[in-house]
Amino acid sequence: MYFNTHTHLNSKELYSQRDIFIKHALDNNVDYIVVAGYDLPSSKYAVEIAQEYPFIYATVGISPNDCLETTDADLNEIEALLQNPCVVALGEIGLDYYWEDVPHDKQKDIFQKQIDIAKKHDKPIVIHARDAYEDTYRILKQAAHRGIMHCYSGSVEMAKRYIEIGFEISLAGPVTFKNARVPKEVATVIGIDHLMIETDCPYLAPHPFRGKLNEPANVVYIAQEIAKLKNGDRRRC
């Protein structure tokens, strides 16, 4: 049994054929799936999909790359969606300094407001962090909340710091790439009790599908790679 903790079946690439991708996942023993929101429309789609299938759950939130025009009214809608029984967390939210489309101050403002909403409703948070691990860490440490570092790409040392403040580390397709030294080191060093697996599909397809459309069933390859890195004991994943 596998639990794919982060997918985007709500994306334009997967949504129209979601039934096919979901069946393929089930055929490959992927028994549970989370569909993650990244803006208001995708959050609504995530909830819709989760309501269609009892083994699918949703997260809702506005990502740092999609928050430029976000208003308090938008955040009120996210808060309303968060209270749906099929929604298990608020996210993906966070900071992304790789792209320069959204000013850092705006990202931090929307990030903090969504953390406050999550804490109000006692829901964990799903964190998107890219080229912003230190700022993200400072905000999360002050928030004193819990959650998941989605599609983690940072160092082992940084991962340990996040774990200390209540966060799990989720690895995606890059851990399977042949030249991915850092993700493989994270998978090897971090204890299995703090590791999660995801595809982040339709992005970041694992080897041997790198560069192609990713789908939820491919989480199996990520689990197998982590198991191999941890001395081949597949049961540990």
C-alpha cells in the first residue's frame, strides 16, 4: 500500500482524465491520494475531487507563486473550504524566491495569514519552499505549528532543523534522479518516521519517466528508491 501525499489531479494536465489516472494508481497499490490546492480555483477542484472518492483527500491554499492578487476575500474562501471534512491541511503555502513574479513581502504576508488560519482551525500546513529555506524556517519556528515540507529539496542539516520544529519531510521524483546527490542523502540520513512520499504530479516525473507527464501511480518508484537507499527493506516505506 502506498500513500501519495501530494498530487495535482486538479491541474489542467490531469483533471480531464483524472478517472484514468486514479484507476492506474489503484491498480499499482496506491490506496490513498492527496490533491493539493495552489490557488483558489485549484483548491475548489481539489475539494470536488476528494468528494468524489472516499480514498482521496484535499488540501486548500494559495501558493507563493499565485498570491500576487490575493485578497482577504480570497483568504476567507480558503478558510471556508478548509472546514470541509475531506480537507486535511492548508497548503500548499510558503515562500518561493526562485521566481521574481511576486514580491517577497507579499509572499510573506499571505504566508503568515494562511498560517494563522490553519492554527485557528488546528489543521497542519503543507509548505512550498524554494530558494527560501532560511526565511521559511524563521517564520515556521515563530509560528510554532506543524506540517509537511512538500517536495523537499534542501540539505540534510536544514531538514533536521525543520523536523525539530514539527515538520515532516516529503520527497518526490528528484530522489530517483541519477545525479540527485542531495535528495538521496536526505532519504538516506533522515529517519523513516519523518519521511513521506509524493509525486507532485504532473510535475517532476521520476526516473525512468523523467521529462514526461507525471501521474499519481509513479509514487511507487519514489518509495522503491528510498527503500533501496535504506538498505533495500521495502517495508520501511
